[in-house]
Amino acid sequence: MWEVVIFVTSFLTTITMKKIAWILVVVLAFLVGMIPISYLTDVKQGYLELKSPETLRNTFWQIGFVTHIAFGSVAITIGWLQFSHKLLTNFPKWHRLIGKIYVITGLLCSGAGIFIGFYAHGGPIAMAGFVCGGCVYFYTTLQGYVLIRAKNVVKHQAMMTYSYAACLGAVSLRILIPLSVLLPYEYTSVYNVVAWLSWLFNLGIAFWVNKKRDSPYKQGRTAAI
């Protein structure tokens, strides 16, 4: 009897924690997704104050930055919807449409992110961190699309989990930067670590999720996009 009670309690706790985690992800995604609005009205706010006047006046950097934050905002805001089994099951056309929008915005965001990564504050270490993060985001998004075109749903699902994890690096970045102020280290040194940790930590979680996921598609179910 007690074994049953313990099992049920453990199961309900797991479900609750999963829901709380997803609610947190969605809320943070929306909050970070709204950030570009403030940047477009005041380009010298936040971490952009660290940019040199030459960088801020650089037309190519401006285009890359606006492209990165504008399309990234869309990708972050809609990406979580693709993990809804209800949407996939009941509204497959919407799943495919949102997926296409996510892929397009994700590729544009990551491509621009790779470019502006070369202008990152903090020197070569931070620069390499942001450029590598952008490359991972670009590759996983493109590969996820290629896999679903090949009707490989299982690998597509896993790859898009990595893609959205890389996309959410923007969320992790905005959580870690304020926290870094509390550390007794020079800001630039901490920023170099954050440039890598913001997306590597997310990929670690994505790896764990993919290992633990009990996918309904493991029996070879396929889908077309």
C-alpha cells in the first residue's frame, strides 16, 4: 500500500516539476522576446554601452544586430510551441507552419549572431564563445529541417531540442550577466565564461532531455513538412 502511495506521489511531483519548468521557460522566453523593442528605441542601453562608438556606427554591425535580435525574438517566442504534443496531434498544419517560421527566423538570427559575435565585448575568448554558439544554433536548426524533410522524425525531434536550447542561450545570457555582478571577479573575465556557459549549459540540459524522452515516434512514425 505504502509503495503505491510513494509511487503516485513521486509521479505527481515529477509531472508538477515538468509543468513548472515549462511555465518558467515560456515566461522567460516571452520576456526576453520583448527585449528587442527596447533596444530599437534606445540603441545605447544595457550591455551595448560597452560597445565602442566605431562599432555602434558600423552599418554592417547595425544590420546584423537588428537582424539578430528581431528574428531571434520571434524564434524564442514561438519555439516552445513546437514541443506541444497537443499542437502536433490536433493541429499538425499549425505545427508545420510554426516550424517553418522557426527555422527561417532561427537561421537568420544565428547567421547574424555569428557575424556580430566577432564584435563581442571581452576579446577573443568571448568572441569565440558567441561565434561557436551561433554556429551550433545554425547547424542544429538547419539539420533539424533536413531531418524532417527526410522524414526522420526521431532525430528531427532530438535535433530541434538542441536548436531551441541554443536559441534559449539568449535567456541564459540575460540571467547569468546580472548574477555575474555578485561574483568577486573582474567583469570581462566573468563575461568570457558567460559567453560559453550561456549555451553550453543549455545543450547539456537538451542532451539529458533527449536521453530521458519517451518519444511516441520511436516505433518509426513519420511525418511530412
